[in-house]
Amino acid sequence: MFIDTAKVYIQAGRGGNGVVGFRHEIYVDKGGPDGGDGGKGGDVVFIASKDVNTLVDFRFKPELKAKPGGNGSKQNMRGRSGEPFEVRVPMGTIIKRDGHIIADLTDDGQQQVIAYGGDGGFGNAHFKSSTRQAPRIAELGEDGDMFHAELELKLLADVGLVGFPNAGKSTFLSVVSNARPEIADYQFTTLTPNLGVADIDDGSLLIADIPGLIEGASEGKGLGDAFLRHVERTEVLLHLIDAYTDDVAAAYTTIRTELAKHSTELSKRHEIIALTKCDGLDEEMIDMQKEELRTVTGDTKIIAISSQSKKGITEALRALKMIVEQNRKEKEVVVDEDAIPTISLSEEKKLESWIVSTETDAEDVTRYVVTGPKIEKFARRTNFDQYQNVNRLRDIMKKMGITYDLSRAGAMGDSIIRIGNNEFPLLEQD
């Protein structure tokens, strides 16, 4: 079964908790802290594989969860890190989160971490200092990334075959490659995209046979709308038109309109037109059909072919290969030496930044909301059930300058501070 879209829930592993522990040894009075750190949660890693060609498995197993990290233990023993959860997907898979592309896996073996496991919390041994000999502070492990994602497969091919049903796309692919698509004398024989490799001269072309399009395909009619995405990556389109069609110009215009409605980029894609099934027509009739097509195609190359007799096949493949090679040369990156450099904050400074804002609820209670990557991370690792841990968070806020900004915004000692999902007073209350 060919499935090219799927929705999944991704959950990286939670980090293990740090622990509070003290050495208890014979003849050692008041042993020092020895609570170990929690282990990091497992990442969720996607890997593109040439041995996978469908997303069907995700229809039956839509939850992708990595293992959590282990909690720390005494004797400074760190918890075990959670194993990464590896997910193999077809080459050409796009992963989207909230409609935005977060990964595009196109090469065999290419991998990317899609969801990061949470960091483990520090044990109390981490907090020992010359002035703090017996800390009873231990951090919680952080949650790993959790979100719903959409997977979308777009076939990777040099050439995309487009045209009306029964235009001869599958027959062409079977003749020029080792692909064996289903072929019959009725419309919609092809229900799933097929791939084939065509050898030509000293090179080859990867060709995708897309199920036949009809008028309205881009709006969901027929089968074509579900497969138009598979021609988005192709370098060139081979537009096949049955030479026996009564109005070849109208047939061409209809398909081009559907491509343009689906994607502006598709309407600009290089194209070659193939008049198919020409072995039973004389040259005069073929020339008439070509002239009719040129009224709407301009100078687009038109080749008369016959998959049965192999007429025009080599010419078509060579023309396609020339466009593919030209496109690849044009895509070579050119460095603009005159580009104006952009000055911005470093990534480290961005992580350390914060914003203080206020919000008032229905009971006229004002809360001071602190947002920022670094301080929110500290808050997630704080055990708010233990006052020592909350006081440590207050110390961090003071050192970072957040407490000063809160005071300038009007916060008092008993003002409620919210960081993430946690609330606490600005200063410790009696």
C-alpha cells in the first residue's frame, strides 16, 4: 500500500531527576553530598532510507516516543541516558510542525534530530561549595520535546510524467525503464506513483509516473490532487498528450491550469511535450496536431513518440537529460562578495535574554510574567515543593538581573511571579 501522508505524535524522553544524597561511611562524620545527576532523555531521530518507500507504518503506529533518562543515585552515580528513538522514513520525506517544515530528508542515510530529549536534573553533589557544605538541592529532569507532526512524502525524481488518464504515461515508463506499472485500456489504471530509471547515453534519469490528472484535480477532483506534490521536486515535466485527442490544445491547457493552481512553481517548471501513440498516424496528421498545440504552447519543444515502436523515445530522453543537467549547473551556489553583513545578537545572548510583562486576572490580581529561554529552563528544573530549590531560582534571577527588572516594573516582595507554568512570590514569605 502506497501512503504518502501521515500524522504522528512525537515525544522525546524526559530527563531523569537529580537526587539528594549524603555519604554514610564508617568513621566519617557528616559525610558530604553525593547525590548524582539524572540522565538525559532520548532524542527522536528521523533517518531517510532507500529501503523504505511508503509512510504506511505510521498509520498504524502514530506515536513515536523515546525512552526517558534514569534518575541519579547516591555515590555520585549519574542516571542512564535514554536511548534515541530512530525512525526510518522514505527519501523525500518532509516533517512539518504547525505547518512549518522542520526537516526535509532527501538523501539515503541522512538523519536529523526532530525532538530533543530533556536534560537531566543536577543532584545535590553538583551544588557543593566552600560556603554550602551540605546542600539539599536537587533539580528535576526536563520534559523532552512533545508535539504533533505531519509527514509528507514527495518523490525525488528528475522527470515527472503528467497528463490525462490513459495518455500513455505508464506505457512510456515501462518501455524506458525497469519499472512495471499496471497498464490497461481504461482510465485511472495508475493508482499510485511509480518510479523508474531510464538509461540514456552515458547517464540516467529517475522518472516518476504520476496518476492521471483531470480538470479540477487541484481542488480535489479525481485522483490527481493527492499526487501533485510528487512533481514538485522534479527538474522537468514530460507532458504526455494522446495524439488521437480531438482538441489537443484544450487538453494541454487543462493540465497546465491544474499545475498552476496547485503551485506557482510548477507553472514555471521546464517542460517537454510528447504526442503519444503516433505509430498509427501519418506525418501530416502529426504535424496538424503539433501546429494546434503551438497555438497555446509557444516555443515549448514537442516530440512525437510511440512507446510501442520506440519512435521518438531516444530524442525525448536526450532532451529531458539536457534540461536536467542544465538545471543542476544553474543551482550551483554563487557567493555574493558584495553582500552587506548583518549584525545581530549571538545565539548565547539570545538564550540569556528575557522579557518581563504583566497580566491581570478577573479578580484584579496582577502577575509578573518572565519569559526567556534560559530562565524558563531553570524554572522547569526547579522542584517548587522544596523551598531550598525555589530560593535557588530566586538567586539565579537576581544574578541575571531579572529581579531588578521586576522591581522597576513595580513588583514587590509578595508579588506573584510566573515563569512557564509555575508561580511563586518574588521574595520568600514568612
